[in-house]
Amino acid sequence: MDLKFKVIKEEKNTNARLGTFETKWGTHKTPMFMPVGTQATVKTLSPEELKDAHADIILANTYHLWLRPGEDVVDYAGGLHEFMNYKTGPILTDCGGYQVFSLAKPKDISEEGVKFKSHIDGKELLLTPEKSIEIQNKLGSDIIMSFDECPPYPVTHEYMKNSVERTLRWAKRSMDANKKRDTQAQFGIVQGGEFEDLRKFSAIETSKLDFDGYSVGGVSVGEDADTKLKMIEYATKYLPKDKIRYLMGVGEPIDLIDGVIRGIDIFDCVSPTRLARHGNALTLDGRTNLRNARFIKDLTPIEEECDCYTCKNFTKSYIRHLLVSEESFGQRLISIHNIRFLTRLMEDIRTHIEKDDLLEFREEFVKRYNKKSDKN
Amino acid sequence: MDLKFKVIKEEKNTNARLGTFETKWGTHKTPMFMPVGTQATVKTLSPEELKDAHADIILANTYHLWLRPGEDVVDYAGGLHEFMNYKTGPILTDCGGYQVFSLAKPKDISEEGVKFKSHIDGKELLLTPEKSIEIQNKLGSDIIMSFDECPPYPVTHEYMKNSVERTLRWAKRSMDANKKRDTQAQFGIVQGGEFEDLRKFSAIETSKLDFDGYSVGGVSVGEDADTKLKMIEYATKYLPKDKIRYLMGVGEPIDLIDGVIRGIDIFDCVSPTRLARHGNALTLDGRTNLRNARFIKDLTPIEEECDCYTCKNFTKSYIRHLLVSEESFGQRLISIHNIRFLTRLMEDIRTHIEKDDLLEFREEFVKRYNKKSDKN
């Protein structure tokens, strides 16, 4: 499915760009951030709350939904949108590769695919490019991902070269397996670790397959900050300018700005909801742990300037009480705020691409964000 | 505070009555059911969701809020309504007695009050009638409860007699301690276990203190069904007709109907949210455990005839998936339904008091409810 991606404007001083793409749900603005609904639910939140937090698109995990409830159950319901009653925006599904490698511990990687044990019941399973696409076809998401290997970090150049070549062969098989290209757009994935030649090879060769967009994978897997930025640069440099570029699994605020500066259009990360589970709120003054005793009588919202439901209605004092009392409404309130924080950040980023002062925006943002951040 | 309680109509064939009372939040119809917000939150739900589920009043627990966050924190926020941002209806606080006796295991009951250990940190604390009222004054609820002893079941007539007499002395002290009677209505509590003479004594003597309403306590503490009904009858028989009668801690659907038949106006129970945590939904066809495998592909709502957010938007298949995947959104969806089920039941009860056919309604309800109920 052609997403009709358009670059509306390129920022003067960086590789950042403003864009739009289309799905049956409407026109979507990039750069954008996708909250993650791992198990067909963005943890603790309703579809209406996601809309109110300006989440324009969400991600769901193929691996998790394959295991539970099973793609046939979702298909029987009429696809993920119907199953979740999420009717306000598109859903992207990942390919399952990352989870197979991180959660399930693969037993055996072969040309055919990956053998692994389910993290739920230990059952031995095989995920192949064809199977991943078949599951995603049944899940009925708007954008599906090709199946890739997500190698650990670091690995040798030789290991990565073999892996990237196999991922390319898997990309071709994934493309051939997609029976619903007319209704489900498909992205290819660029791997190659920290090796420029392999990122270049992966980007150029994957692009030849003419996907509807391209992901940069294998970032934020343990590498240092400089390496992370290089990985992104090595990939985006060789990707076509007229296709969406999606940086997978990255959600730290500063990383989002840095990704956009390097030409990324879409991001996803579990961070807003995961941070919330641990009581951490994202603010312009850095990450704040609301369990902290200093908030006991703090009658101000998480952020005075935030327009989210949480900040308009609840105090830090109350949210702290909910966290300390282990009431899940606390996680819910912080999740709403954290998602809105990131969608608001993307709005700001878009504004500053428009104004050609994204680097100045970055400088100001980083200065304030890093000043008082509770790192925990 | 005078609640301006009015009996609008008495049902012809039972002791059931339709009534209204007033608070600064509006006019409230009885019989009514109160969801419980133990720790200043009705578990998993927002204030808006409570309103949508037609919850007209909620209960908060003095014991829990005393321990966490502390009544001074709530007072500093401007009271419970401000603290929770609950602005759509009244809040009733209990006296803490039940929790002290059930959760904290009292160390020592004396004329002064009850010494016990906090269930959170084991700290030794003393709760007296004066302290309970002081806390409730600071919590700023619309209706507060006098401090009572809630004896275990069964106890001897002698034990209960001493306890009831002490609870009466505590009621007087509670009344004297209330510094905010002009803004906070106060209820007395009738105890006496299964002994008619003691219920009678407690009801008549407590009534003499001229509270704004009267609770029936010590019900649903382990007694059989017949004894439960007798306990209610023994108490309501001797309570003034022109004051609200509140049956504490009872929430089983059939018990609500039976309580109303015996002249009860208000009920509270944690059951709708507690059942939800275990995956149990209340339906006209009985309690249904939505984790059951038979719901895997069930694309119908919990109840076709229900008007709640959950039933209008989500299938049993999806809710089952959320429960099995341990996603708290599932508990939230069932909590909304269960509360709406009980508020809808109270609406039906009010309709049938109006029509003087409450006994026929009870018969039909029980027949259907008990037919297919999953008891688990």
C-alpha cells in the first residue's frame, strides 16, 4: 500500500525533514512518535486516552500476539483495530525478530528462520520470514515489517556481514510473502551494527526491493551515544529520500531530536509506559521520579505547561500517593503524561524544522533537560 | 449537616422505600450503591469513569488514608474531593473500625479505643472515637461515620452486649468530637450481631443521639444467609423511618435486593472492583469468569443490554486476552461494567419500588442470576 509519503520541507541546517503520509485513518505528520501496545493494549490506557494524548499511530508486537491470543483470534475479530477497538489511527506491527532474539533466546538461527522457546510456556517454535508476514497479514495492521535478524551488540564484522546478508535474503522472502500489499504497507529493515560498510550495503540493497518505508534496526542495543548516532547516520545516508525512515525502539527525548536531525521520520519505544510503571515522569526539566518524598504535599501538576488530562486534573501529591499505595491509576496518569510529553516534543520538533532552528531548539532542550534530571 | 432525607414512596408489599437526600453536589436517589475508593481511588478508575458508570457517591477508607498519605496531606490539598479531583458527587468515609479489626489485628481494645499494629509497617497505633472523627474532619468527606467496634463472628451474647454498650459510648464521644457537623453529616452505627435484643438496644439508643443517618454494621462477616437477613431486620425495625439507613460492606446483587426489601437505603462494597481483579464480571446470568477459555473468540460484549463504556466498545474475546496477558486495562474494563451493573440494579430496584412489584422483580432476578453463575 502506497503511503503517499511526501517530504514537505527539509530543514536548512540538518537532515531533518517535515513530511506527511496517508492511511485510511487520515493524513499523518512526521516526524512522529509511536507508543507501543505490546499485547494489543498500550499498557493501562484506553483508545480514547491515546487519542487525547495525540498519539497518531501505535505499534503492536507480532511475537506477543502470535503467542497470545494467537493471530487467528485477532483475524477472527476482524484484525487488530477491531480487536482492540482502536479506530482513530493506524497500527504498525513489528516482525517479531527483536522479541525472538531478546525475550525468547533463540536456539538456532538458520537460513530458514529462527528456532526458539516461547517465553510463556517454553514451547519450541520456528519464526520464518513467511510466518512473520502471515501473522502480520492476519493481524491486519496498516504497516508491517519485514523479518530481520537483530544481532547482539557487539559482534564481529564477519558475524554482522553474514547476518546482514541473510536479513537481506529474508527481506526478499518477506516481500514475496506479503499477500496484502494493497492494504498493508511494508517496511524493510536496515541492519549492520556500527559498521559503515555493512549499513551502506544493507541500506542500498534493501532499498532496491522498493519497500514503502525503511527501518533502522539494531540501535539502542547497548552501544555508546556516539556509536548510536553513527549507526543512524550510516543508514540514513544511503536510504532514498522519498521514503519514510523509521528508527526502531528509540524513545529518549534527546535521542528523538538527534534522530530527526539525522533524517528519521518515525520512532517507537515502550519508554513512556515503562517509565510510568516505575513512577518516572518525563518533563522539560528531565526525568522525575514521582515517588520521591519531596512531592508529598506538592499540589502542582507534573508540568504546569502540559495540556494532558493528567496535568490538567491531578497533582504530584496525589500521583505520588497512588504510586506509593501501588494503585495502577498512578501508572495510568503518568503514562498519559509521558506519551503526551513525547507527542508534544514531536510537535515542537516539527515547528522548529519549519523555522529552520532545530539545532538551537536542541541546545536549549538539552541544557534544561540535563540540568536537574533524576536518573533512576 | 442535614441531608434533607425524604422518603418519597414506600413499597406496598415490603419495607423498601424510595428516597432522596441532598448534598452540595446535588440531589441523590436512594436506594443507591457506593463503589469503594479504599486509598482515595476506586481501583483502576478515573473520576469521569465513575460518573459514566452512574456512581453517585463513593466511599473512602479512613484507616488507609490515615496511614497513607496521612490526613494532613489530604487536608493540605483541600480535602478528599480536591486531592482525588473527584468533583461529581459526595464522598462518605468509614470510621476505620472495620479495617483496624480485620486488617491490622487489634492488640488491645479498651474504653479509650483500639491499639493495633499498622498493616504497612507494623507501627503501634491507637485509634479512638476522637481520633477517627478528627481524621475524617480533615479528610473533608460529606458524610462521616462514628467509631465502632466490629466484633468477630460469632461471639457470645455477653461479649456482644459489652461491645454494643461500648460502641454506644463511642458513638456519643464521636458525636461530641465532630467539629464540622455543619458541613459533614454524621452517621451512627448499629451493632449487636445476630442477637435481636442487642440490635434493638443498639438501634434505639443510637437513634437517641440524633445522627443524620444510621448504619447497620457487622453484617456479612461470616454468618449464614438467614442470619444475615435477620441481622438487617432486627436493626431496621427499630431505626427511625425518616433517616437514611446504610448497610455496610454488602454488595452481592441478591443481598442488595434483600437489603432494600428490609428498608435499607445505601450500600457499599469493594466487590465490583475486587471481582474485576479476578476476572469476574457481574451479569444478569450470574457471575462470569472472563478468563474462561470459552470466551477466546466470543465477539459479544459482557452484556448485550448494558450501556456501560466496556459493553459498548469491547468484546469478551478482547477482555479475556487482557486478563490472560495480565494487562490492567482488563481489570479496568470489568470494574467499569461491574459498577454499572450494580448502579443499574439499583435503578431497576427503584423502578420496581415505584411499581410496587419488588418481590416479583426479586424472584425473576434470582431465578436468572442463579441459573448459570460461575461460582469462582
